[in-house]
Amino acid sequence: MPLIPEEPQIHESAQGPRATPASGRTAPTPRPVPGPRPAAPSRPGRPGPLRPTPPAQRAPRDGAVKPGPSAPASPAAAPTSAAPQVQLIPASAAGALDAAEEAVDLLLDSGRAPGDVLVITTGEQHPWAAHELSFGEAPYWAQHDAGDDVFYADAAVAGRAGVRPVVVVAVNGGADTVTAALPLARARAGALLICCGDPQQINAVLGAGV
């Protein structure tokens, strides 16, 4: 049967909710799938996770310190047998005492304390020693023990003198005495031994190369 022109045409449409254009409606935000959450980054000014503090070193209750490995003794602490430095001033037997006096003056001018110096004569006594011994041996050796001035001693009694940093020997005679006096003087010298006299005679006793 032919359709009537005035009869409206019915268009079929899908039943159900109509789709709204995306431009007119905001699409819902997809929800995250439940699961373990990532660790939140630390905020500025907020301390991060605290690290465990290492245990403090505690001293023993009894206050005793555990001995560590023993260190070797220092060379300075051990007794040393180092020989003193030897200086040779050539002089004749007659001029050895004057050379020794000049050496003492140079030592004192350089800053040496008078009590650091011992002078030994192998021949005739120094005038100071002869003068002081005239008052007796007790006051003479008392000045040696005081150690506040240059001390003069004859080689025959120098063995009683103690060690001093500097010993000056005046080889002014006594050929037989020199052999024993020079080694004794070297044993009494703590740092410096000054020998005034014949170089050949001194080298023969103390060794070549002095």
C-alpha cells in the first residue's frame, strides 16, 4: 500500500542512554587500581627516614684503659753511646793553654753557659785551679758540684769531674799524661770535645782523622 505523503516517517533509533558529545561533558577520571602505594617523596624541609645511630663507645666501668699493642721504645729514650763531636785546634805545648782560653771565650760568646764547660790541662795546672786549690780541695770541688761556672781541672784529678756538654783539653805538656787524659776528656764530653795541642799527638791517641 503506498505511503501517504502527509504521514510522518518514523526513524528507528537505538533504545538506551544517549551518548553525550565529549565537548559538552567532562569524562570521569579513571580510578587507580587498588594495590601497593609508592613511597611518597620527602617534602622540602622535612627530614627523611632516620638512620640508626651507631652505638657509642663506652669506657670500661672500672675506668681502666685496655692496653694496646706496645710500641717499640723510641731511640731518644734508650741510652745512647754516641761519641761527642771533636774539634782540633793546632797549638804548641806552650800555647795550648792560651788556645784553650780563646776557645772558652768563643763558647761563652756564642751563648754557652759557663757551667757547661770543663777545661782539662795535661801539663801545668791552670792558674785558676792552682789558686782555688790553695784554699783546700773541699771548696774547690764544691765549685765543681755547683756547676755554675767554668771549671778547670788537672788531668790527674779530672777523673773526679762529672760529664759536661763541652770539654776543652789543653795539651800543654805531660807526654805520658796525654795518653790517658784525652780518652778521659772524651768520656766526660757530652756533646763537644775541643783539643788544643799538637795534631799528630792528638790523632795518635784519639785516632786518625780527628
